[in-house]
Amino acid sequence: MNGTNRVVNRIVLLVVGVVLLAGGAATVLAATWPVAGDVWSTATSSAVDGMIGADERTRLSDATTASGLVLAVLAVLLLIVVVAIVVIAKLGGGRTGTVIRAEAAEGAQGPVTIRHGFVSDAITHSLAGHDEILSSRVSARRVKGDDVLHISVTPRRNTSPVDVADTVTRLVDNLATLTGQATPTYVSIHSGVRARLAADQPRVN
């Protein structure tokens, strides 16, 4: 669904997880072990004193409270915001209401646009006729300039995921035949409490 590197994602998650785990462990030790609590208090006091000293030493002038330390912190925060915006922009353009766009052909009155609602209704109503599928949901996203469908399906328990994927694939192929244009599609198959509860319950139409 996006162009991010899985290794980079996992490294970032690992680093964040280790930092959070270390912070949690340090907090618990400081609260339960007096020696660790004293070390924590000393380190915290030293850090605060150091920051106050750095702020006073880098004060731009006596007439202002602004300092080089404050400007450096603001610059780092601004850099983080810019990086986050760039990453979000690379991940994709978010949800879109348009699934298929076709330029006007020769003799046509104008370009052809097929909205998400039409595709969602067509696919979900078709899947509703399959007894092995409990529910489905269709969304569309703009990824790197392309419209991508995401079809989320919850089948009954003990239903073959391969059969469900084949069913959805046939519907997507039929949609492409109907519209004359194939749309990149991502299919996710979920199993949850609802699927387990409905495993042995016959469906009543």
C-alpha cells in the first residue's frame, strides 16, 4: 500500500519500543527501590540545573528571555514536523472519493469518473450473497498518485482464505470488465470474535 521500507519501519518500532520499555522500567525502579529513587532524583536535578545553566549562558541579551538553547529546541521541533510531513506525503494522499478516472476518448462528451460509493455498493452487495462471508467493507485511498481499493472481508470461521480471496478477485475482475479499467486492489481477510460466534450459525435470508 505504500513505498516505505519494512526494515526501516521495524527498526523505528524497535527503537521506540526499547525507549518506552527502558523508561517504564526506570520509573518502576525509582518508585520501588530507594537507591534507584535517589539516583533518579539526583539525575533529574542535575539535568534541570544543566538546562537552566545552558539557557542562561546562551541568553541573546539581558533584555530578552530568548536564548540559543530555546532556538535550538524550536529548530529541532520544526525539523521533526517537516520530516513527519514529508513521510506522510510519501505514504499517500489519504482517502479519496474517486476510484476510476478516465480521460475523454474521441467523440466522448468528457472524462469518466467512477465514485467510491458505486464501487463499494457493487462489491459489498455482491459479497453479501455469499454465505461464507459475514461482512465486507470497501475504501479507496490515493497512494503515490494512484487510486487504490482496499477490500476488507470477515469470513465465517473455518472458511478457506484462498476461496475468499478468489471470490473477491473475481468480483474485482468483473468490475474491471464492467468499467473497462483495472484498479489496483488490496484485499485483507480478518478473523475475529464475530467470525467465531457465527461459525456454527446458519444464515437466514
